[in-house]
Amino acid sequence: MTHEEAIRRRVKTLKQFYMDVFTFVLVNSIITLIWLVFDQTGTFWPKYLIVIWGIILIYKASRKGVLPLIFHR
């Protein structure tokens, strides 16, 4: 594998991760908005989805090696 191929692979992985984060934010915003409009009196049930999906997203990022790319200084 050449250096250019390695860079392309890392960029592709990072792009996929950013799309996952965008989907996470979009879907959870919509679900929170639904809760806000229709069910304010009850418990904040979207927190379960946000926490579980967030843990899965962090795990996925660590398995793909994206975390060092994000926090690189």
C-alpha cells in the first residue's frame, strides 16, 4: 500500500465517521423535538437513545481508529 492509498483510506474513514455523527445529531434532534412538542410532562425518554447511541458511536470510532485523528495535536 502506498502512502497515498493510506491517506485516502484514513480520509474515507474520517468522512464516514463525520456522517455518522451528523446522523446522530440530526435524528436525536428530531426525536427531542418530538418529545418537546408532544410529551413535555413525562420523563425525558430520548436520553436513553442518546446515551446508548453515543456509546456505540464512541466505540465505533475507537475501533476504526478515528479518535486519534480527531484529537491529534
